[in-house]
Amino acid sequence: MIKIIIAGFNGSMGQKAVKLVNDTKDFQLVAVYSPVVTDLQPASYDLADEVQVFNDLTNIKTDADVWIDFSTPKAVFENTKFALGHQIRPVVGTSGLSDQQVEDLKAYAKDQHMAGLIVPNFGISAVLLMKFAKEAAQYFPEAEIIEMHHADKIDAPSGTALSTAKQISEAREPQAADNAKFEETLPGARGGNYKGIRIHSVRLPGYVAHEQVLFGSEGEALTIRQDSFIRDSFMKGVEVAVKNVGKLSELVVGLENVLS
């Protein structure tokens, strides 16, 4: 039995995670956490009586094995550090961690002799998109990314888009910082710039999570696209991550690290 605490349990993804844990035979929900709730009675959230409800990180005391994090970009670093420091393996689905924060968490995990998983995207299609994009970058070094998410997503670009850009950058020859042959008549029109890879973020009602990677070369182009139409589609990846995070020996980034 894997004992689990969920941070951000009251959000849309957190609620999906609660249902997943309750519906999975080998999972047990022992605690939930959100700093914005005031009522600490589990019955108020349709949780079992034995589930502890916390709204203060410093008050959390639990024997959980795994910490699932679907909190906020501002909270995720301290949440993950807390989990590692209390010997709870984190499975982090919250985006917004900077490269430096990830490196700091990796170092802290090593000091604590702990492991965990930071997942830019739990969708299997998104993991495959990143894999295919990294392979294509060897042959099509010029690339741009368009990511489209629901209107309530508060960070931009998405963690998936940044992770895709990093993998493309690793697979191709070093590029110039940017193409200086254009002039933006409207600042920001060319999107964000990650090592010469332009990232464009769309936030609109009706979307869930979608990404396109556009590669261009002389006389031809290649587009790789993935679409997640419902949030439930991410739960298979969460289940895989929780079941396999115990096999890791360090804090790593990417669901591909636990896919067989």
C-alpha cells in the first residue's frame, strides 16, 4: 500500500488526483494540503474520516510515502523541499520551477538521500511529443513552439513547452541567441526566447493542454502536435509515476524516467 498526501487537493487537477488515489487498489490517501482552506474537517471535502487536512506546511505530520503536488508555481519549490526534507518522495505536476530551483532541489534531494520525480506533463502523448521533437531536432535545428492551454493557467510558457525547448536545444548544434533579421512592431509578437527557440503561449477558454512543435528547413517543414482534451487523461501518467517513484535513486525530471 502506497500512502499518499496531495498538495493543492482542492484545485481541478488535485481533485482528479484525489479520485485517482481513492479508486486505485494499492493507493491510500492519508492527508491533503492547501494553504487556502480554513475548514480542516475531512467530511467537508467528501474525504474519509481518517484523512488529515492541513493548511499550514509547518504543521504537516504524516507517514505518507509519496507527495503528489498540484499546487501553484509560487508554492511548489517550498512544497517539494518540505517533502524531501521529511522523507516523502515528491511527484510534482506543478509547473513554474526555474532551472536553478530544479538544480537546488536535486542537490537537496541528494543531501537528504531522497529521490523524486518532477513531471512537466503526465500525458503520454506529451512525453512522446518531446521524444520525437528531440529526435527531429538533429535534422531540423530551426524550431518554434506553440502551446495552448485553458484560460485559468497562470504561468506561461507551460512547463511542457520549456521542457520541449530544452530537449531540442540539447539535441542540436549551439545556435545564435536569436534571428536578428526581424523587428517587432508589437513587443512580444515573436514570443519568448529560449536559446533561440521561440515559444508562443495561448490562453483561451475551451482548451485544456495542447502543443505544437514546428520545424523548418529549406523547402520543407515538419509539425509535431499533441492534444489533451480532458484532464482525466493525465491520471494514467500520475498513477505510473506514483507506482514507480520508489524505484528512483535521485530527483529527476520527466515521466519518461519511469516508463518501461
